[in-house]
Amino acid sequence: MEKITGIGGIFLRARDPKALAAWYQQYLGVTIDAGQTYGCLIAKAEDMTVWSTFSHDTDYFGSRQQQCMVNYRVSDLDAMLAQLRAGGAVVDDKVQDEDYGRFGWASDPEGNRFELWQPK
């Protein structure tokens, strides 16, 4: 059975992504990349979690009712997507390949969209 290996990212919907990112930086110590709305939390080497705000009207999370989305790290994206399909989950047909890994998306039984990331 495939299992997630960690949290790859936490994404929040915001009316003002830059202001919310600045608030998290100031009051919770999240390191935000200069001029951006995202940063990384690094507990130890090779264990990076991206933290980011997105515009309130983004379609990236699926339903506009969903206020946040979690990115889960996996070791075998194709096997995980097949496992989710076999379990009846709604799985996006799109798989995205980037220099830093592969991405896929699915929704849990309550309709919460999540992202899967297989790092390079």
C-alpha cells in the first residue's frame, strides 16, 4: 500500500495574499521569499514544506468553498493515483512534470482537493 511520506506544502486562500503572507511572517515566523507570497519551512535537510497564500478567487484548490489545500509528498505518484482511483476517489487526469518533481491532484470523500508531489 502506498503512503504519504510527509507534508510538501500548505496553501491558504486569501483576499490579500501578500498581506496575509506578511502577517504569518511577522507573527508566526514563516520565512517568506522577498516580494512573494510563499516561503519554506525546513525542519531538517530534505524535509522542506512550502507555505503559500493564493488569491481568494483561485481555481487551483477546486471549489471556492475550500479555504486551504495540503500538498502531500509521495514516493510513487503513479502508484498513489492508481490506489486512489481504485478506492473510488475523484482523481484529476492531469499530471504535471516539473524540474523539482511530479504533481497530481485528487479529492477526498468530502470533496477536499489535495495535491500529491513526488520530488525528484
